[in-house]
Amino acid sequence: MSKWQKGLAIAGTAAAALALAACGKSNSNGDSGSKGKVTVTMYRPGDVLTNDKAMMKIVNKEIQKQYPNVELSIKPLSWGDYGQKFNVMLTSGDSFDLAFSSGSYVDNAHKGAFTDLTPLLKKYAKKAYDAINPAYWKGVTVNGKIYGFPTNANVFSQETLTFNDTFLKKYNISVDDVKTLQDATPALAAFHKANPGVAAFAIGKGYHAPAFDATHSYEYPLSNAYPFVIDQTGKTTKVENPYNTKTMQKNLKTLHSWYQAGYIPKDAATSSTQYNLPEDTWFTRVETNGPFDYGATALNNARGNGKTVTVKQISKPYKATSDAQMAMYVVSKSSKHKKEAVEVLNAINTNKKILNTMVWGIQGKQWQFTDKANEKIKTLAGYKEKTYYGAWMTGNNKLLYTKDEVTDAMIKDRDDKIANAKQSAGLGFVPDTTSVKTEMTNIANVMSKYSDILNTGTADPTPTIAKMDGELKAAGWEKVQKLIQKQYNAFLKK
């Protein structure tokens, strides 16, 4: 899934608050397990699986081999509703045991909504803790404490332009030389001329233009919803407005030229259209790609039906805070079963049978071994939507069985890339903006006005940024920048 689409999903606001009151009250206390067992309830975005009962029977049998009195109950909430329902759970003081968290993690940690897991992890989940890449623990630490258990998967990711091979072959379009956003212009032009009815660059509301080019790379310490970035290379330590960097302005001008040429859908700034990966409704899309995706392998599997894609990486690999916080599980401050919740995390992240059942489905129905000794599998006809959970948001991906097409050489390449990827200069930097809440709200309001029209190329960036900057100044941007700069300077001295 595109990172921008993940962000959209987590921030979803489709459901009204009145419909959320019963979101997790009945089972979150965990006292209604079978035969007196403690039920740990886990909330996560997604659909209820069609094989849920069979899956959970296997999962709980394995959990109880290690923790006899613990039972896991997974409560999926739809992607579109999850963000708002999760916020209602927090504001209402729901005593959930485990819940998926992503973009709002730091803010909610500062607010005291989550349990400090630091002592619990080392006592009840040491094996799982030790198996996680250390970069994750740097990235999820807030004021010296750990409030979330991260999914050990793509500890770094690279933004890619992903091209639909069906159309590349049909129209004989080459993307061999694509290394930057700008390099893709000839391919988009050729496709749009041949097939103007299909989105050449399939983006929509919530997309964010690259804050990088061939020589510069920035990251957002407060998420890309706020206009503050730091240089990942460490060459400069200034906290900047990304929209005022030459890098971002160049990319925005490119997107605007694409929009004017018709390569980007005319309603992109307001559209929530899903350009589904398996369908041929798009020519180019933005995907984030990491070492556990094995090049284009994961995308090709998701595309299905023998359809393939060509992936061109346009950013450099950095282990960054945003990747560390991409997918984690938190425990409510008011949970009555903190110990058991952490034990469940330990089981999921150390027991291969549990994790592979959750990610691949039921052995013999969704998948089967082709080489059990080497943990190679193939999927079966029963491997369909709503029969498995996404690996990127479930557990330690190093425990996963791999399909036959993932070779030993590909696994070695994965591990080499993880070992060799540089750490961003800002890895582990988590600003505390609780003293500037009013300014943050004002800035967010300004960005809600300008972000989509700028990032989708709809608006001419030069006059639009100038107007936005004036409103950001009035909103208190400079005050927030000074606060973040002071904290970043202190962070770099440690």
C-alpha cells in the first residue's frame, strides 16, 4: 500500500462519534475469556477475516503453550473508520489492551494515553525486544520511554515510482532511465498521448510531494501534516519549511506541469479514488518499498493474476523515525491487563506458527509448504482477501516463511541492505510541542487549506507558497520552528 494511502486510512474520519461508543468497552477489560482465561483484546484496522475462528483457534493454542491463562481476541475496525474510532477510544478512556497506532503515536504518548512499556518489555517480552532492529527502539522512544511495540519489517523505506507493466509493454514505453521524479516526464507524456482516459500519475487527496531529489533528503519530525523538515544527511541542522526548499519547489513545479498537461487527474486535490493495485486504472503510482518487499516481489504478489510492475526507486535509504513509527501496538494507560498484553506481543513476535498463521492464513487452505526444511511455501486458491493480515503491521517479518520465488540471494540482499542503510541524522528525534498547542492547531488549519492543492500539482506553487507562508507566519510558524530547533540542537548534542 502507498504510504500516503496508509496515512489517509489511519486519519479516516468517516464515522460519526455517536456510532463509536461501544467500540471496545465490553471486552477491553479482558475478563470474559473461555474457562477463566484473561482475554487480551487487540484493535487493528482492516476487515473481519472469513477464516477468523479457525485462525484464532490456532493462534490461541500456540499462545497458551507459553501463557496458559491468556487468550487473544482480535477486533478489526474498517480502515476508513479506524482513525476516528481510535481517537474516541482514547478520549473516552477506554481500557483497551492492545491497539494499532501510527501517525498519532507521539501526540498521544505526550498526552499520557499509553502505558510506558519500557520496564514491561524487558521483563515480559525480552526475546521479542531483542529481536527488533535497534533503530526501531530509537525511533519509538519518547522522552526516554517506549510507549509502542513496533513491527519489525521495513526499518527503512524508499519512495518509488511504480509503473504498470501492462501498459509499458502495450505502448512500448521505456522507464529504464528513471531515477528522479523529473525523469518520469517522457514516460507519462507517451502514455497520456496513447491512453488519456487512464490516470497517468494516479494520486489523490492526502498525497505529499517528495521532499528529496538526487542530492537532498529531508524528513518530517512532526509528520508531513506539518511544514517542518530536517536534513537526513546531517549536512545542515536547520529546521526548515519544506515548501521553501529548492528541492520541494522543484518537485512541486514538476507536479504542476504534469497537472496542466493532464497526467494527474483534475480532481486529485479532492478525490479519494482508490486506484487499486490489481486493476489497470493507473499507469504510474507512488509506493514505498523496503527490504522485506524483495524489490517488486511484494507488489507483484499483491497485483495478482500474473500482472507485474516495474519499480524505480527515487529516494535514498535512511533508517528514519517515520519508518520506525509506521506500525506499532500500544497498550492503554487504563488497561487492566498490561502484563498479559505484553506477553501476547512477545508470543506474536517470537512464535513462527502464530505469525505465519496470521500473515499467510491457514495451512492447507491458504498456503502449503513446498520445502518445509527451508520454510518455503506457495499460496493456494484459498489465499484471498480477508483470509490474512498484512505482514507490515502484524509482527517480526524475519520470522515469516517466504514464497518459492524469494531466493536465498534475495534474503541475503535484504539483510545486507538493512545492515548498510544509513541512519537519518534525525533518527529518534521526537519533538515535544505541548507548549505550542494553539500554534500547532493554527498551522494545521492553514495546511488543510493549502496542502492538497500544492501537493497534487493543482495550484501554481510559486504564488501559492508565498500566500501560504504569510498565513503560516500569522499562525505562529516561527514560534514553533524556534522550539523545534532548540530541541533538535539539544538532541544532536547527546
